[in-house]
Amino acid sequence: MEADQIRQKFLKFFEDKGHQIVPSAPLVTDDPSVLLTTAGMQPFKKYFLSEKSPFGSRVTSCQKCFRTSDIDQVGDQSHLTFLEMLGNFSFGDYFKTEAAAWALEILTKEYQLPLERLRFTYFGGDKGLSADLEIKEIWQKLGISSDVILPYGREDNFWGPTGRSGPCGPTTEIHYDSTGQPCSRGDQCQPGCSCGRFVEIWNLVFNQYYQDESGSLSPLEQVGIDTGMGLERLTLAVQGVSSVFETDLFQPMLEHLNATPDDYHHRPKPYRILFDHLRGVIFLVSEGIEPSNVEQGYVLRRIIRRLIEAADDLQIKPDHLSAALKWLEDKYFKIYPEIQGAASQADLILEKERNRLSRAIQKGLSQLSAVGQQISGQEAFKLYSTYGLSPQELEKQGYQFDRQEVERAIEEHKKISRRGAEKKFGGHGLKEEGLSDQSQAITKLHTATHLLQAALREVLGSEVRQRGSDINPERLRFDFSFSRPLTEEELMEVSRRVNQYIQSGLAMTKESMKLSEAEAQGVLTVEGHQYPTEVDVYAIINRDGSIVSREVCAGPHVKNTQDLGRFRIVKEQSSSAGVRRIKAILEDD
């Protein structure tokens, strides 16, 4: 059964169960809490609350989704950035019994998956919430052995909300046994095992709660069903292959890339990156997104860069990338008409970004002081942290260096940060100096906080908003809205941007205006903070006239960013549900 048939069969099955088929919503959403549509339920979020659904109380869809949190994991057997999410939804209509029964029916009868290859998980209770024994009993009544119905905690079997607030609840997941054989863990080889034997194919969410922005839960007046099943993973199970990239959603792309299945099996990871990112590019471009350093444009630029690196690594020519993009457009046009014309547009964007990357590489390489092609690991690390040149790019340019030395340089960078923190926090630094020095230190850190928020919003998107801060002469602490931990790459990029602004010597300006005028102009404020009717707006302006930061603030601030010194992130951690915390320091250059 091909993927197109699998998609259509799902929608027809639930249509026959009284569901209205709803076309996919765009990837670019009007939900301010997220950057792109990440889940099938997102377009229906408001119907789980008080608003009445214009589609009726039962709907089904195949939703375009894009998940930025999975970019670094693309290359394994199942992770993707762009994906198609099959789902069925109930807004105050049916609940757990029907959802479970229909899920079992379509998987075992319509898709003919062997029951012995399926495992079922449920919420076993966690953090003050009781176990969902109701769904366990429902599965048992449907003929599922209790041996394959397994309890897991909140991290695995409690979903939502999308963004900082919204409906959420316990889940039951259906996992597919892709090998039929346990790993060395034997009986302990269960869903979630790192060996990759089990692939989660369907998540049935029972929306019973509303989570507010502080993380508190309250019962929903109207319970609902929200299910999500990735078409790619379902196709893996139905077609009996070991990876989503070995399904008919991806493998035909090899011919257009002038490659063979043997080429793919010899080096699967770069081909998987290429498969996923080509598809991601064409769908992002089809919605009018262009590469930039902020929000959705930054996501596009990032996957294009990885795509170019993978293509160069595999020695795949631009003409063959163009052929693959055209194949993708032809394949998806009937399902998503908005993709028409996106292949040629993506071609132009890829060419521009390749030229831009080439200029960045040359700029970075021009900073090398070494004679010849042998450079130190320290120099390689500096080119990565300052100019964004990866070790792979340096190797492509013919430069030789010790990879282990690069890793040691990264570790030393972390140690220096820790030592700096210990000195500052241990009372041997600014704290021993005079009051004026303490005031000066606070002023610098206060200004650095503005740059930090600006860099976070550039790298992570406009969902980042200040949720609190604390500054003393030793360090700054900044709390901001974001739904997941930052990756090492993201932290380095944030630091790089802050230090770039510092080194650029940008002036800070001050302007007084009415609060209503500032809000109308989109000036950043702190949510929940009470401001006077007249406020001061501090702005940091780039040399090209663009705005780096513009916030309502009472000060104090330095006059020029070059007075700040070197910015270092000491720690990134969770502050509360949906809120992350960064601690950072300033050091002398």
C-alpha cells in the first residue's frame, strides 16, 4: 500500500465514522505562541475550549507540520522536520472508548498490522496526577493483553499544550515493533528503548485539562479527543521497512538525485538529511517564507545550510537538487495545491543561499593566520564559534586539524565560563570593589539583557518574551517564554550574536512617549508588569539603521555596546512550565 493510499484510507475511514474532512491549515499560523504549525490539533485548539466548531463536533485531517526541535535529530530512522499528521478529533462528542476502538480497528483491519507487533502505553500517574486506569481497562476489554499495556510518566504520556497555554491531558500511545526481536536488554526492551526497535506511530490525547501560562492545570468544561499519527511512521509500519526514509515517500527521490539504493544504504545519514530538508524547503517556500535571521526565515536558512552541506558531502550537483524539488512538487500538488511553483522558487533561493554561504566561508577563512592547510583545533573552534564555519566546511576547503583538539577547545570554553562564574559568584570579583564599580557592573549587565533578548528572538522566534529578570553585580538572570531546552548550537549562536553586537559598538538611544504609543509601535514590554502612562523606550540601533532591540525600560544602560566586554552564558535551565532561564556574565576581553 503506497503512502497516498494510506493517507486517503485514513480520511475515508473517519469520514465513514461521521467526521468532517478538513483541509490542512498553513504552516505559518496566527497562533502567537508558536513559530510554525507543529501538531494536527493546532488549527482546532480553540474548539477544545469555548468556541463552537464550524465543522461539527467530529473532524479529521491530514495536517502539514514543521518541528524545529527535531532538526538536529534528522538523520536517524524516524525523526523529521516537515511531516504530515493524520488525526481525528472530538469536541465534546465521543471520548476514550470510541477513540481506542477505532484506532485498533483501522490499524489491524484496514492497514492489516499484526496485533502482536503493537504495544500500548498509558499515563501511569505523575506529579500529583493519578494514573489513567480507565484507558488501560478499555484496551483490555478490546482484547489487548495486559502484558503489552505499559504505564509511563508525565514526560511520555501526558501531552500539551501547544505553546505556553491551552488544552492538554493524559495520552495513550500505540507503538509498532519494527524488528520483532529484543535487543540485549531482553524483557526490558520495551517502547522507548534506545535500540530503536519500537516506533511510536499514534498518540491519542484525552484533553481533560487547561494549562495556564504559569503551568497550573484546571479541568476543562468540555473534554475532547485529539489524536496524531505521523503518515511517515504509519507508512513505515504498513510497508514493513526499518526507516521512514525507506518508504515510497522518500526513496524515489534517489533517482532524481542521480543516486541508487546502494548509495543510500552505504551512507544513509546525509541522504536522510537531504530527503527531509528538501521537502521542508519546498513546503516553507510555498508559504512565502524567505531566508532571514529571524523567526520562520531563520528556520529556512538553517535547513538550507544543512541541505547544502549534505549535498556537497555526497557530491550531488545543483541540477539534481532541482530535479528532486520538481519531483516533490509533482508528488504533493494534488494534496496541497499551494505548492505549485514552489520548486522553481526554491531553486532560486538555494542558489542565493549557496553564494551567501560561500562568502561567509571566505570571510572566515580570511581570518586564518596559519600558513598552509594545517590549522589548530583552537583556530577551527574559533571559526565555528565566531563565523559559523563548521569543521565539515573547513575539511571541504582542504584544511586539516585534529578533531579531538576541537572537542577539547569546546570543553575548555566551558571550563573558562565555569571558572569565570565561580570567581564572580564566589565574592572575589566585583563584589569586593566599591559601590560605583558595582553600579557600573549592574548597568553593563542590564544592557546585556536587552541584547540577550534580541538574540534569543532572532534565533528562536518571536514566541520568546521576557518573563522576569534579576541582575546583581556578578551576573544576569533572564527568564523567557520557550517550550523546550535550547540546544548547544542554539546557545552558541545566541552568544555569538550578542558578542557581535557588542563588538560592533552600537549606540543606545532613549525616547520618552506614552505607553499606548509604545505598544502601538510594537515596543517590547514585560507581560503582567504595570507601567506608568509615560515611559522611556531604549533602543539599540544597528549600523545599517535596523533595530536590534527596542524595549520599555527604566534603565540604567551604557551609552555604547563596546563598553560591555565579553558575554558568556553560564547556564540554561527550566524556570517553570513553558519558561526557560539563562544565567550569563560579562568578562573583560
